Amino acid sequence: MKQLLWEDWVFKFTEVGQLKAIAPYIPIKDPQLSSTVYEIALAWFLKSDHVALRNTIRKWPRTHYNLSNVIVAVEDVMKKDKNDEVLLE
């Protein structure tokens, strides 16, 4: 039950462009959310805030999202901006 409520809130904040406001509170355990929710949050940060993306990736366990999907998405963005020092980390 808690998982579904959290996932609904993450989607709502994403829809209104305010994911950054709730991101520090997105649980990584008890409840653990679906990998899709974590990946959506990471994708949102990839588009809007590379520093937040880096910090979130460092904070969240890699088992919570598909790392390959994140790498592919970051590589795609880096094709357009090869000098983004945050993404190079």
C-alpha cells in the first residue's frame, strides 16, 4: 500500500515538473518502489539537473534501477555535449 502511494506521488511531482522537491524523500527501502519509478526520476534529472542526477545515483542502490538503461541514456545525452564534466563522472 505504501509503495503505491509513494509511486503515485512521484508521478504527480514529475508531471508538474517538481520532482526535485520530493526526490530527497523518495524511499529506497520500506517501501522499495518499482525500478520504473527510480528510472523515471533519474531520466527526469538527466534532462533537467545533472548534479542532482549524479548525487541521486550515488545515493540510490544500483539494484533499484536498471543501470544499463541509465548508461545508455547518459551516453545519448553526452553525444550532444561531450564536455559535461558532471556526466563524465
